[in-house]
Amino acid sequence: MQLILEESEKQLSFEELEEFSKYFDKEIPLSFINFYIKFNGGYPPENGEHNFFLLGGFNPIKYGDLTIEDIYANLIDEFSNLKYMIPFAYDEGGNCFLLSLKDKNYGEIYIWLMDEKELVLVSESFDCFINKLSQDY
């Protein structure tokens, strides 16, 4: 099955996605960009089945109450080691899923455990992350 998100924010234009990429001053994986062309944040459907990552939802770019840009600014203000890591989603406990744009682990997905202040690898790529989620829906 394919992952479909509900309650996405306003669809992004090509120019808005370019502006977003410049915000991080690094190349963003195409799979991430393609996903955000389809869904600008949102929530997986409530189906009562297993949710492997305990995913709460995806954060939107530019539009909405809690954008990726705002979360990123707050995170790197407090935790400089999270620079070049895009906070794109969150779990049911409020922890952030991050896409690394760093050279040493480019494209890998981590979860930032807020209470422990610890990064844990959860997926080798954004595609693998989405594919694992898609199996749950």
C-alpha cells in the first residue's frame, strides 16, 4: 500500500521548494522533495493497526502552525549538533524524526529523543522510512 496523508497544508510551488532548499544550503534528497510535492505535512490515517515508528505526523514546509523551518530554528538554537538535519516528522511522544544533510550520514533518518537528548538511527534513507510506514497502512 502507499502512504497517504490527511490534512496536508497548502501545496508547495516549485519556487517555494527551491527557497526551502536554500534555507538549508545543502542538496535535499529528491525522494524527500517528491514526497513534499505530494503532501505538505499531514497525518497518517487512523486505522487502528500497528504503526512501526509510532508516527504522529509530518511537519509542513512554510504553511501551518508548526513548520519545519520554525522547528529547525528552535532545535539548532539549543542543539547545534542538529544543524543540517531536517525535522520533518514527529512520533506520538513528541520526538523529532530528522533527515540528515550532513556529509558523513547524508540521507539517513534519525529520531531525536527529546528527553535523552540523543540521536538514534531509524532508517538508511527517506525512501526506506516511507516504505516501512507504507507497509503499516
